[in-house]
Amino acid sequence: MTPLVAAAVLVAAVTHASWNAIAHGIKDQLLAFTLVSGGGLVCGLGIAVWAPVPAAGAWPYLVASAVIHVLYQALLMRSFRLGDFGQMYPIARGTAPLVVTVLAAVFVHERPGGWQTAGVVVASAGLVGLALWGIRGSGARPHWAALAAAVATGLSIAAYTVVDGVGVRASGTSMGYIGWLMILEGLAIPAYALATRRGALVGQLRPVAVRGLGGGVLSVFAYGLVLWAQTRAPLAPIAALRESSIIVGAAIGALFLRERFGTARIAAAGLMVAGIGLMLYAG
């Protein structure tokens, strides 16, 4: 992994945590993800106008990825609705790197080396620790439905990461791929919201439209950077490095959402940084 690719993934991590915090901050999660999806759809249409059309071999992956992304957004909505941002976001993001490592080894034949494997394991342990120590330190019993939704979200992240890693390489154009992906996945949640809220939807969207659409633009930028990076480096270290967004998410939770960070979470964050260091050393 070159410094340029690592920098792109880190920028994507910050941007990803930011749009997730924006979505979490809108109390009605269906409105939040309608706007995020709508913003992504508009950006996708703009990109598709001038970017090359993905090669034929990429389209099965695009369709599969769009379906998985819609499932991911539904699960993320549920986890945000049931739990705190500072707990649900780390669990969802922390589940993915180890699963991606296994899936990439099985389906893409990217066998991790010893240092890379150690880095992924250490980083993932730190990420999960950020969440689990936060639950223990809160003094409250875990909300098992929220935890299950967050873990399922992480599994969906791992699934679309591998699908898109293969698909974007087959597409011949990372920009064309992200554009059409945003178009395909951006239709489902707004259509569902329109069907269920009907005439009331526009009035409900208006007060939060700027924030939600801005989150959609950030989501396109963040994932576009990740897709570009996946054409230039193995999937597993990118997936793990991308999860440095957990530190940003924890900071947002502590500074803006008034959620406790605490010594245990600082230690877990340090463990994650050590894992990232091992991955970069391996690269």
C-alpha cells in the first residue's frame, strides 16, 4: 500500500464517520437515509454523465453490491435507532476487516502475509474493544437487538467490500463504477419512504434536507476514494485501514454528542493504531 493510497483511505475514513454522524443526528432515520440515498443518487447521475460506462463483466457485481448496500443501510438505520452512535458505529465497522480478510483469501486469492494478518487482527481487536468497553463502562445492560443489528451491519460491509473490490477491478473505470452504484442503490430507500409517507414526505424532509443531502455527498466521496484504492492495493489492509474512522466516530461522539470516551476506549484506540502500523509496515 503506497502512501498515496493510505492517505486516500484515511481521508475516506474521516469522511465516512462524518456522514454517519450526520445521519445519526437526524432523529427520524428513514428521513435521514432517504436524503443520504437521494444525495448519492444525484451525485451518481452527475458522475455517470461524463464517466465511462463500466465494462460488461462488472454489472453482475454492481447489481449484487446495490442489493447488499440497501440491506446495509436498513441494518445501519436499525442499529442507529436502537443504540448510541459511539457504540453501534464501532461494532459495525470493527466486524468487517477480519471477515474481509477471510473472504478476500477465499474468493480473490489474496493471501495475507504474517505481518498483515497480525495487523488486521490487532486493529480489529482494538476496534471491537472501543465498542465493548464503552458498553461495559456505561453501566447499562447491552441492548442485544441493537448489537445484533450492528454486527449484521458489519457483515454486510464485509460482503459489499469484497463484491466491489472484484467489481471495480472488472469495470475498467472506478468513477463509472461508483456513479452507477450510487444510481442503483440510491433508488430503493427514497421509493420506500415515498410509498409509506406519501404526501407528508416532502414537508418532513424540508427541515433536515441540507444536512441529509450533504451527508449523501460525503458518502459518495468517501466510498469513491475506497473504490479507487481497491484498484491499487489488496482488499484486507484497505478494509482495516478504512476502519480508522472509528477513532473519528468516537471523537465525534465525545465532542458533539456528549458520549463518554474514557480510558478504556483510549487504550482500544491505541491498539487499533498499532494494528494499522503493522499493516502499513507489511505494505
